[in-house]
Amino acid sequence: MSRRRVVVTGVGVVSALGRNAREFWQSLVEGRSGIGPITQLDVSALRFKNGGEARNFNPAEHFDQKQIDFLDRFAQFALVAAREALKDSGVELTPELRARSGIVTGSCVGGKITEDEGFQNLYLLKKPRVNPLTIARSMGNAGASHISMETGITGPAFTLSTACSSANHAVGQAFRMVRDGDIELAITGGSEAPFAMGNLKAWEAMRVVSPDTCRPFCKDRRGMVLGEGGAMLVLEPLEAALARGARIYCEIVGFGMSSDAHHLTQPSVEGPARAMCAAMEDGGLKPEQIGYINAHGTATPANDPTEVAAVRAVLGPQAGRVAISSTKSMHGHALGAAGAIEAVATVLALKHGILPPTANFTTPDPECDIDVVPNQARRAEVECALSNSFAFGGLNAVLAFRRWDG
Amino acid sequence: MSDELIRRVISCIAASQKLPEEKITIDSTFEELGIDSLDGVNILFALENEFNISIPDEGAQGIRGVRQLVEALEKLIPSNGPADALAQES
């Protein structure tokens, strides 16, 4: 089977950095962090108080009340991001194209807010029953299903859940289905709404969340900061995009996966390195072509030096020239949506020739001795970029993109 | 450092890590006991329940052995001193 070239023709984002891709990019370029006090729920009983909330997201602007009853917040993010990406692509979904299009989404925790509400009713308020929509709202594939129903897309649709790598695994599968000719268009990405007390308490107990902000690659980094949101990309074969005169953001050229077979939470150097190598090999890329990496960059003590070591192992001398930034410093760690939000950041970086920074940067860490684009965005026309996601459980997924010069 | 506190900490570690108590002494390091970072948060959880206290992340980081852990707990166990707190708990 011949491999088709695949391009990104539409993007949509809801995040701590705004209601859409335009606001998202503006914040990234300004290096402005969206991390702040969590306002959706009372966090007085939590050791951490900050998060990357989609503060300006108002469901009533997007859905009528009847629809909202059927949509957990994570599915709302998926649907709103998908609508934006589809509109942005300008593609017309004809009946033929709908039958030949697919949807692949990622989510790590699914409808936790809905579940929490049910558990509160059951265990705290001692009510004898929960909302009958609890299952339909909280299922991990709710986002994909709603996108399918709203767009009328009837090709393959599914959801992947691989913790923090969910969205990268999703985009990678969608990319391969388009490349292999299984489908003619994909809406793919991820969404997450983790700000439910039960879930936040679980993160607190793991002791990986920073009490203040997210400072990737800094000596004084104190852990991750949770984020929420959704991001979707429209992928099409290059030929179809050219034929309809679509605006092309960039080409998606490679996808690589690996597993550490090592530890539930401790990262390894080898696993991530093998996933980066696999993505580059899949895209036929050499180290010298990689100019930017959107890092996994969680700002936990363990991740950052391990990731830098993996980048060095893969790129060799090119590691001294590559720019690597963690945009989690601005939008927080959106778990199963992280890969999609960061893929959009990477796609926009290639399109605009500007690399988003690692915000909140204070003191360099000798163990993370690499160019992390501290605090200030940088103009740079790079040819190719990688976007890394490494999940708890040692599951790694890396996407590779190439600038489109038209 | 009270013997009672040491005994309860060792007992907590043993129960949480499914280790025989006699393998654990006040001078054991986590490395010797094969305790990694994820095991560490499990032990902290067990101790928080055992003593009904909250152990801050900052105090918990950098603890590498049983003695350090007992010392950190002494500071956290409430007001009228470990002996009284222990008496109340038991």
C-alpha cells in the first residue's frame, strides 16, 4: 500500500490560554501563563490550590441547556474544539466524505465531574439513586460520540486512554489511518476536565503536584500543575487539501510509540528515546532536521532530566542546536488532552515561525542543560518538530511534523 | 525519639510494604529495603492514617531512611508531644 502524505488543515483549542486557537497562540507567543487559583470548586481541603482552568469557557455560549445535560465538561471541550477545527479547515463534509471520515480522541480520566456528583449523591447525601445520564456523560468516548453525532461522520470513531499520552496515541492512529487510505479525513485530539475533588485528592496523594506554579527544567521546579481543556486537529491527505485549495498548517510526517517495561511512575531514558527515534524513522527524518521539540516537560523532579537525557541520546550533536520548550508551563498538564494541545502549539509554531517559550523559568538546572527557550518566545524557521508525550505506566508516544512551505 | 514511635513507624512500613518487621530497623535506608518513590508515597499515606496527621510534600521530599522519617514525624505529631499523642491514639 502506498503511503499518502498527510497535512493539518484545521485546529481548535479550549484551554487555560483562552477560548479558541487564536487566543491560545496569542498567550503562547506572549509567554503568558494561564495557571492560577482553582475556582470551579472549593480547594481549601487540598494542599495545592492552582490549576490551568479554562476560565473564560462558558458552556451556555456553545450549547442549549438540554445539550448541557448530556455533556460532561470534558465532552464539551471535545465538541467545541472539534467545531472550531472543522470550521477552521473550511472543509465541506459531503455525505460521501462523512462516510469516509474518522474521529479519534484521547482522554485519561473521562467524565470525573459527573462521576463525583453521582458519588456525592450516593455516599454523602445518602440519596438512593444517581442521574441516569451518569454513564453516558462519563464514558471516555463521549467526546468522540458527540463529535460523530453532530458532524454526521460515520467512519471509524474511537477513544484511546493511555494516561498522559492519550491524545498523542489518538492523533498518531488518526494520522496512520489517513496515510494508509483507510479514511479521507480525521478529526483527532483529546479533551480532559480533571477538576473534580475525588480526582484532585488522588493527585494530591501522589505528591507530584506543585504547590505554586509549573517550572519545567528549572532547578527549583516543584512538580506539575493540572490543566483542563480540549484540542482537535483536522487531518487530510495532502492531495485532497491541495485539490480544494485548503490552507495547510504543516505536514504530519511521523508517529512513534514505545513502552518502558520499567515502572508505574518512574520514567526511563530508553523508552522515550525509542519513541522519538521511531517517530523520526517513520517520517524519514534525520536529527539535523529537528529544530524544535514540544517537550513532555511536566516539571516533576523525575521527568525533566530524564527527558533531556533522552533527547540527547536521540539527537546527538543536534541536541546542542535544538530548541525544546514545555508549554505546560502556561496551559498546565491537561493529561489526556495534553498531547493534542501541544500538537496544536507545535503546528502553530511551524506555521508562524515562532517557538513558544518555557514560561515561569527561574534558575537553570545543570541536569536539564539544553536550550529550553526560557520565558520569551523566539522567531525561528525550523524545518521539523517533535511533540513528546510520556505517560505514567511507561507508555510513550511522539508525533513528528514538517513545516509546509506551499 | 520514643521507642513507641519507632515501633509504630516500623510496623506501618512493614504492613504497607509487605515486609517482615524484623527486616526493618531505625537505621534501614529505603534503598536497602527496596522502597522506591511510589512505595514512599504509600508509606506516607499509611503514616497519615496511623497518626491522623497530614504530611506536607516539602517535609516528605528527601527522606531516604527510617530514622529521617521518624524525625520528620516527631515534628508533625501534635502539640503536647509525641508521648501524649501516641497515648491518645492508642
